[in-house]
Amino acid sequence: MGATGTSEQPQLQGKFMLPVIDEEAKKSDPWTRMYHQPPPFKTLVPRSFPLIDLRPQLEDPTYLPVDMLQYYGFAVVKHKSAALLGISPQKAGEAAVTVGLSLYYAEMGALVKETTGASRVFITHSITRGGEAPEKYEIPKGLDAKLFKNVKECGPNKDTISSSEPGNAKEDTQRTTNLNEGPIHVPTGQPIRVPHQDYTPLGARQSVRHQRDDIFRAGLETGVITAEDKICENHTFSAKDGKSDLVLAEEYNQEGKLGPRYAAYSIWRPLKKIGRDPLALCPRTKKTANVNDGQYFYFHYDNKVPGPPHLGGDFLKEYAVLGLQSVGDSGDAAQVSTLKWYYVSAQEPDEVLFIKLFDSAALGEDARHAGAPWHASPDVGDANSSDPRESIELRVVAFW
């Protein structure tokens, strides 16, 4: 995939947990769940895949992060953080609480701009993860409303934004105090075994319009919202409707020219060398974008997300998981599959993973940029000889 010449000699087997997509999951009402809480996937089935080590490629003198990011949807960027220099934990779990978040946010915002060429970068969340995944893995429970300052649960989004014109947006924001414009920190995450995507293209459009004032303004000022609305203006649906996916995927970038570009990334860094629970990534091509090998199910679902009242209040954002139609066999042995999973062996704190969660440059029939990969932290079995991993992740939205 691409021109980067990855060595594909598997070194490990990684066991993921894939949810069975039953009727209860399909019918689950996101408004009745906690913020960011997925549907109730009652049955999780183990699936094992070979993990391909990216280390040989990273040591190749011709390696360029921007090329890997374009072709694979993820890349490793070398960076030593001043915010982490004082970390010397005596016990497992201590590293995450010693990170200087304000300094780290500034460093990573600058690194994202330098690496991607984006002109504006907004950090929406930071998440520290540590500890061992439970022996019987369970789906995360969602986030409590107390984490979201100045945001109250206010019911379904009623699309109260009257217009996408910048003047109206300015008037709206003057009526409030720029609610929820800072990053939200989540300090208690554990490794996630389920292959997932934190954005779909629809989820990205929903977030730009409803999540934060500053991101909404950037969407207007860079022309992103106007371009999407114009493509949909002669249809019976808006850009915030899932029905717009196909037309935007076909028409957003035309004749080799990119429309106004925006993207979302996870910026993922270990706080000490990784031995167990590495982060694994599976590139998605047009052939493997939705259904793979006839047995895997690309399941879209909505989560409830907090938003400022003048941007519509709480809204629904679309996510995705890689699931199964039925339980079938145990799947505990390695599967022969078109899905290829990559990881970085013995990943160090100065090896930062950039992971696409969405990229408008991946839209279009002739797109030369990869879309968002699946990602998860598999169990690597007997290789679990080190302490539980500790890591910090930033979620960012970028505009060019």
C-alpha cells in the first residue's frame, strides 16, 4: 500500500475483541446513554491477526512521516517533549499524572502544524491510559457530564443554527461566553480492544458544526462548511444528514484539486517503552472500507456528545466499530484476511503516532490520501512480559 516499502514479516499475534452487532445494539437510543457511550454490545468475540512491525520502515533513511500519513493514514513522528522531561514514576500508573498538560498542548499543537502543514489546530480532548485491560474485556461506559464544564444536558439537537453565514455565527457567539472552547481531559482510560473509529465522515461534519464555537468559526472561515453545503444544496438532504455521504465522497475534491481541507487526528504517545497492549492500526482502502472478507461488519452508530446551546446543544456524532454479523466459530486462531494490522515494536516516548480519524483529502474518486484506519490495542499474549502500558492521547481537529 503506497510507495513506502513496508516489510510485512509478522512478529506477533494480536487478539482483538469484535462485537456481535445484534438488534439491541442497532436499536439502542444514544440519547439515553452517557456522553460518548457506545451501544450495548453484549457479545464480544476474540479474533486474532498477525501484527506487522513498522520498526524496519522507521529505521529506513528514506522514511518520511508525511508520506506514510498520506498512504497509510498513520505515521510515527520523532519528538522529545519538554512537558515529559521530569517524569520519573516510581510505581506503575504514576507517569500519566505528572504530565504538564498546558505545555504539552502547546507543544503538540505546534507539532501537528509542522508535520501536516495545517494552519489551525484545535485540541478537543486529552486522554491518559494506564493499567491492565480487564481479563473479561468490557466496552467503555462513557463519560460523566461533570467532565464538561459549562455544558448541560439539554436534549436532542434541534438544528437551532439559523444560518451558516459568518455574521450570524459572530452574533451567536457574542451572546455566550465561548462555552467549551478548551480541551477536555479524561484521566482514566484503559486500553481498548475493539477495532474502532472515533469519527466517520458524517461524524466529522457533525463535530465541526456543533462541538465548539472556535471549531465552528474555523469551519466557516476556511470555507469548509460552505463547500459542503453547496454540494448538497440541490439535494433533499443537508451535509449533516447521513444521506450526504455518497455525494460528498464523490464531489468534494474534483479534477485533482482539493476542496477546503480539514482533518481530525489522534496524537498518541507512550509515557514509557511499550511492551504490552501496543496500539495496532489497520489501513482502509476503497476495497476494505466497509465489509471485509464477508464476515466483518462495518457498523456505524451514534453517540451523544455535549455542545454549546447556541450551536444546538447536545448532538449526535457518528462513530464506527468493526463487528461481526454473528458469533460463528471462536475465531481464536489467526484469521486469513485482507485486513493487515501494523504496530511499532518497543515504542518509545519520543515516537509519537499520528492517526487519522478523518481527512477531507481522502474524499473523491481520485483521492491520493488514505482515510482513517481501524485502531485498537490487542492482547499480545506471552509477549505481555512488561509492566502495563501508560500513554497519553490528544484528539485534534485541523484546518488548512
